Amino acid sequence: MDWPVVAVVLTYNSAADIQACLESLQASSFQGMGIVVVDNDSTDGTPDLVAKEYPAVPLIRSSANRGFGAGCNLGIRAAMARGAEAIFLVNPDSYVEPDTVARLAEFMASHPSAAACGPKTLSTTPMSDGENRLLYAGSFRRWLPMRQRIPGIGQADRGGPTEPLTVDFIWGHGMYIRSSALRDVGCFDEAFFMYYEDLDLSRRIVSLGLELWCVPAAIMWHDAPDGARAGNSDAWRWQYKAAAQRVFHRKHYGAVQGAILGWLMAVVESAQLLRSGRVRAFFHHASAQLTTRARTKRKM
């Protein structure tokens, strides 16, 4: 493998989406990008599909579903072991524009203090009037450490920043990160099975005095069924979110302060769900918070 940049795509039951993702990466105008697919023990034939349709793409088959961070780490370490200078994490239900990777690589080459950057992300589900729906053009901390300010999320993509800007968090669905930064800070914390491992990694990067950026001129598309403005709600997603929030708070703030922050986060999030009329999501969220805390208490 002689690729300066490697796109790592983690799959789990992604047969319906993976081809559009891989086709977009293979159509990239950036010269010198490889692709590695890691499959997290899918049951829908995803790895066999990838092996058949994309035989030149290295495929790592995990023997178990180890979670998002652990699965990505398999691909990251494989790429770094073969000399990749940068890793581009891409969710399988995402696809990129032809110039996306080139724009990200060009930005990083001209900003040596940047450890990682992310593209502007648009939803694959447009607004009701057909306008593009914005998902991500930078994420910033609020007064609660896990609460994010995400300008324009869920709204029509009209205007907004066009020049690169520093951010507090880069989301894991589309994160372009230097291998040198990963060697300094470490890969994803595998204590997070799903959700918020990207916030944890972003925080660790910033704690070393390194910079995180959003590059709005680089664009990717992503499906976000559980996003902040999603109309549906799945109980299992809230269970994973509650568990990940608890890991984050205890890791960065200790047991006592972490517990206080966790309750504050739960109250604020509950109020937001009720204000937005997402009653089903409110009950899923409340149930997840209570069962996660009860499970943790039993272990103590």
C-alpha cells in the first residue's frame, strides 16, 4: 500500500448504502487515496458484497460487532501501519463530491497546526421544498460540555460560512485526521460503543493545543435518521447515547462531577425534546437515562 491518504469506511449491515459511498470515493479527483473497508460482523451480506464488487479494496472482517470506535480503529491502525499520512473516516451511508478529499488535503497541507478537519455535510433528505438540508458546518461547545451549538442544523443550506473556521468538534461520519495527531493523542476510546467517541477524540486533540477545522468548500452527504431534527425515534439509539454520555462525563470529570453533569444534561435534553414536540423521543430518552443509571448503580 502506497497511499498518502486512506479512506476508512466502517460497515455494519450497510448493503443498501455501501456502493454509493465507495463509488463516490473511487470517483475522487484526489490522486493517491486508498480505501479500506472494515465490516463489523454484518448479517446482511455486506462484506461479501464488497468483496465481490470491489475486489481491489482491502476488506477487514471483524469477528464481532465491536462498536463504532473499535471498528474504525481496526482500519486506522491498518492504514497507519502501511504508512498513511492521513485518515479520512467516512460513514457507509455517506458519499462525497469528487473534489471533497482534494479540498480537505489541500487545506491540511497549508495549515500545519491543524490536526483534523471535516467537510460541510448536507443531508441526503432535503427540505420539504427541495432545498438542501444542512447537517454540519462546524460544532461548538456550550456551557454543558456535551451540549453542542451547531449553526444551521436541520435548516436549508443558505449562505453560512464559506471560509474554513476553527471548531470544537468534528463529527466521525466525515473526519480527515493526520496520522501524526493520532499517534500523539491515540485512536478512538473503545469504551464508547456508539456515539460521542468523536467528541471525546476532538476534546483530546484540542487538549494538546492542536486545532480542529471545518472546511465548508468541501462537501459530503450523509443520512442521519437520528439527527437533532429527525422525526422518528429508536429506543436502542437512546440507550447507546445514554451509556456513551455516562462514559464521557466520568472519563473527563470523575464520578461525582460527572454524575452532576449527566443529570443536568438529561434535564436539558428532556426539555428540548418536549419543546420540539418529540414526545416519543422524550420517553425513549428518559427510559434510557433511568435504565443506564440503574445498571451502573448495580455494578458499583
